[in-house]
Amino acid sequence: MKRKLVIILTLMICSSFMISAQTFALTDSFRNSIYNPGPLKPLDSLLKVKVGDRAPGFSLPSVSGKIISLSDYRDKKIVVLSFVPAAWTPVCSDQWPGYNIVEELFEEQNAVLLGITVDNIPTLFSWIQQMGDLWFPVLSDFWPHGAVADSFGLLRTDGVAERALVVIDKNGIISYIGVGDINVRPPLEVLIKELQKLNSK
Amino acid sequence: MKTIKFGRIIIACTFMITILGCANHLVAADRDILALDNQLPAIKLTTPEDQSLRNFLGLPEKESFSVEEIKCEILIIEIFSMYCPHCQKDAPAINELYELIESDKKVAGRVKMIGIGTGNSAFEIDVFKKKYKIPFPLFADADFTVHEYLGNVRTPYFIGICNQGKIKNRIFFSQLSGFNGAEKFLDTVLKASNCKQEK
């Protein structure tokens, strides 16, 4: 039993080193402005919700100044929550610029995207400027620190959020939770397929 | 006893593989793989399903191909990512470069272009292609294999290779970012190519 555990741990440690090579494949847009935290523990929290549960409600300030509540979209839109760990870090700094060119894909699926981090508004403001403005609202889960991330079970022990995608249907029920390795960007097709699946029901 | 030995062998092998992998990565990042006059590392790509793209590259119908099989004198490769804001911003101007090449009888057929989407899946490549109406072939590098071969460069990265002369796939142009417009870029690339003199 012990031997098996050692082997599994060894494989996990080694694969995290191998992944690190890909983590920092950065766009040149952020040259010299990204903090490199090195490879992080892939997962560091326990989910508090599951598919089929009602999503915990929230109201958070957005960078535009508006307060955005999950209930704003009730009976109107599918909501996609994109939790990313922190502003000015490698993978996060290219995940949202990618979403920035697929507004039509979200519209086709009658879905809105809400980006959420645990950073404060001034930090998010500067970061978004660097990304070249985003079409979707970016919300600050800064205070009480990470409370919304924590309500989903997505707050890590060091105070940042997991890299996670949560899809919530028009009735406020969670239809998909994707919590991936924090060091790796989730492929876009996984999310789009989940939206298509929800719309085909 | 045999099981213990087997377990130890697995652990030892895994560590060796990791160390070698990381060392290779570090060497790749340190050594200037894409320095001028180097040979482009051998990279394999999936053959496009679209026949017009296969015709453009002069490739037969088969599963994969090596970059050196592309029929041209000069090949311009853009290493990009759907997720890279510079790549998104440059996309229309890079399309202009393709149009410029194709509309110039002296250049068309001799100079070809491809894009390799680092860390991008086939779906993501397709999104980028449709979004910016990219007319030249784009290839997915979802698992970063090509990216690692090319020294983990940032994006967008432009590589010019010459298919003539003693060194096959000789790199004559290697530039991170800084696309300065179709005409200027093509002019710079053609001047730098020096392909004819090597013949």
C-alpha cells in the first residue's frame, strides 16, 4: 500500500514539473509585467456544490462600477462563471483574452460570461487595460475575501481561487462544474459543448 | 522482493525521465534554437482536410507531413495563439501579407505561409480562423509539442525558412512580435532570405 502511494506521489510530482514547461508559454503582450509563481499544486480546495444544486447567490462589484448579482440573469440567460486564480499571473493572463474573441459563441448559446477573481477593483482595472478591454463583466471577490469562491468551494488555502468554470442554467441550477489543474488553461470546446448540451435539453 | 525492486525501478525511471525532460526544456529555452542559419527542428503537422489548403502547400493526402515537404522556396511560419492579444491584433495585417504574396506573380508559389497555434486545440484554431477569416493553413499544437521543439518562444513569433541550398530548412528570419505591416514585412523577409544565392 505504502509503495503504491510513493509511486503515485512520485508520478504526480514529476508530471507537475513537466506541466510547468507549458504553463509559461506566454503571449508577448504581457512581457515583463507578469508575476511567475512557478508551478502550483493543481487543486487545493473541496467543492461545496455539485451539479443539480442551486447555485449560491451573490452580488459583487464589477470593474465598470456596477454591482452584478447572479439573480440579474434569472429566467433570462445561462450564466458562465469563470473563476481565475489571480490577476497578473501567467495562465490567467491569456485565458480571458481568448474568451474576448468569442462573444458570438456565448451569444449563440444565450449565455453570459462573468469573470471573477479575488483581486480588488484597482488591480483588476489595470490588468484589464493590459488585456485590451473585455466584453464581459469582471467581478471582484476581494472583500469579504474570496467569499463567493468559497461559497462554491473554490477558494484555495493561500487565498486565491481555483481555475474553474461553472455553468448555471436559467433557473439558477448548476449544470456543469469544471475545476481543472490551476496551471493549465481549460480548452474552450469543453465549455462550448456544455452550453450546447444545456440548450439541447 | 521482486515487487519492491519493480516499484523502485518505476520510481527511478520516472525521475530520470522527468530530469531529462526538464533538462531538455531548459536547454531548449537557453539555446537559441531559432538563431539565423540554424536548421529548423524537424516538426510534423497534421495534413489539412481541406483540399484547397493541401493544394496550396503541395501536399498529398496523408495523415501528417514534415514542414520541409511544403513545396516552396521560402516558408513563413507564425507561431501564434488564439489566446494572445498581439496575435489577435495582428491577424488582419497578416492576412494582408498573405494577399500581397498571392497577388504578386513574382512571389506567389515561391513564398508560402502557415500558422501554428501553440497550446491551441483544433477547435480553438477553427475559432481563430473563422473569427479573423484566415486564408492560409493553421495547425493546432494542443500539447505544446512543436512549441517545445522551437524553444518555448513567446507569441507571436515569426520564422522564415529557406528550402533551398545546402542546409534544408535554413532559418533566415527569426523575430518575436513587431509585425510592422504587410509590405514592410514582406520586403524585410525577401531581403533577408538570400535563398537564390545559395542555390
